[in-house]
Amino acid sequence: MITEERMRRSLALRKDDVFVRSEFVSMGSEAQVSRALRSLIQRGIIVKLGVGVYAKAKKSVLSGAAIPVKPISMLAPIALRKLGIKIYPSQMAQEYNAGVSMQIPAGNIVNIGKNRIIRKIGFGKQSIAYERI
């Protein structure tokens, strides 16, 4: 439980809402970190957004289940930056910001430029779609 306590303390002190598994490597062996992450998920302290990507959690007012502290549309760009992927506004967002279109961009779409990524990031029924331009 020492690894789990260290991780919980580390999470409480951080300002970031998104964490990558590689940030916890120094806290113990691979098996210890895995067990601690599973335990933190079960306790509702963090939620899993994807493979090796986690976010701080809060209790849902409606269901009482653990949900991310911020919407996926705000957490996904942070997670992608931590994974080393440079992101840009989607094509629809660029057109809206330039005044070309009056349609407000809907959905969770992130432009990843020329990068290739197949990693799914999301929570529940919401997930991020990737656009390559």
C-alpha cells in the first residue's frame, strides 16, 4: 500500500488533471504501479481515459459513479501533449474562428497534423476523433 499512498499524495499535489503512466514509473515496480492504479480507479480517485492515460475523478451528482473532473474535450488535448503529439484546432474550428463559417463546431475532434495515432482516448460514450490535415 505504500506505492498507492505515494501515488495518491502525488496526485493531490499536482495541478494537472491528466496523468500518463510513465509519470509514476519512479514510484515502484511495474506490477506495483499497476496494482496501485487499479486500486485508485476502484476507489474513485482517478478514471482511465485510455491505455496508460488517467484523469482525476469526482463523483457524479446523478449516478454517484466516478467521472473525470473536466469534459473529455478539455482533457484529451492535455493527454495528447503529454504523449508527445502536437495538436491543432480542427478544420471546422479554424473556419469558425476565421469567420468563414457560422456553424459552431460540434463533437470532440482534434487535428493531429501529419502524425499518426490510433490510440483511443475517451470516457464512457464520449471519445475523441482525430483529423489529419
